[in-house]
Amino acid sequence: MNILKNNNEYFMKMALKEAESAYEEEEIPIGAVVVHNNKVISKGHNQSQRLNDATAHAEMIAITSAQNKIGSKYLNDCELYVTLEPCMMCSGAIHLSKIKKVVYALDDKEKGYLRKSKEELNKKLIIISNILESESKNLLESFFFKLRS
């Protein structure tokens, strides 16, 4: 296994831990981490229910936290790891914050927008998908099964 794949899996496991925190809080289990120079500088998980805020997605929380940490609205040299393909709002935040690379676990065929945004806005954005896909899928399926029960 090459080093890049190991790094992607390592950071995705951290994003999955954030997703598990969301699950425990009865939030849709999506987690995100922002990495700069191979160090995690911020983490986030969905908190829309708790904060009564439709914009409190994992990516938004992780991006805002990273911007505060480095003191800039631009995250040029940062990478975002997230357990589900970002939606339109989060894809816009990725574009505006100038994140250079996004690694995500699971395609979101219904609300995912990152791949489409690459065509329209983020032409330079590096996207890597399907890293620990089954782990993310299992967590989401478990959450929605529990919700329906």
C-alpha cells in the first residue's frame, strides 16, 4: 500500500470518528477534518439538530474552525477529509476557502455537489473519493435504520 493511500485512510478514520460522535448525538453521522502539512488543524461533525442550524454541517464547522486557527479565510494548503460527498453549500465553502484537495468516503448521489462543482467552479480542486466507503455507508445506513425503527 502506498504512503498516499495510507495518509488518506489515516485522516479518513479521524473523520469517521467525528461521524460516530454525530451518531451518538443523534445527528446525521457525517464527520470532517481539515489537514495542513499532515497535521489535523480542525475537526467537525454535523450539529444541525443541536444548534437548530441548517448550515451546521461537518464541513462548515471544520472549515470555519480551520480558518480561525490559521487566521485566514483562505485554506490554500489544506486538505479536507469528509465521510460523505459535500452538498452544494459545503462545495461553495470549499471553493471560497480555496481548499486544494478534498478526500471523501461515499458518493452522495442525491445531494452531493462536489464533483459537479469541480466542473463549474473548482477546476483546480483535487478530489479523491471512495476512501473507507463501506465504513461510512454502514454508519449512515445504521443511523437511518435506527431512525425508522
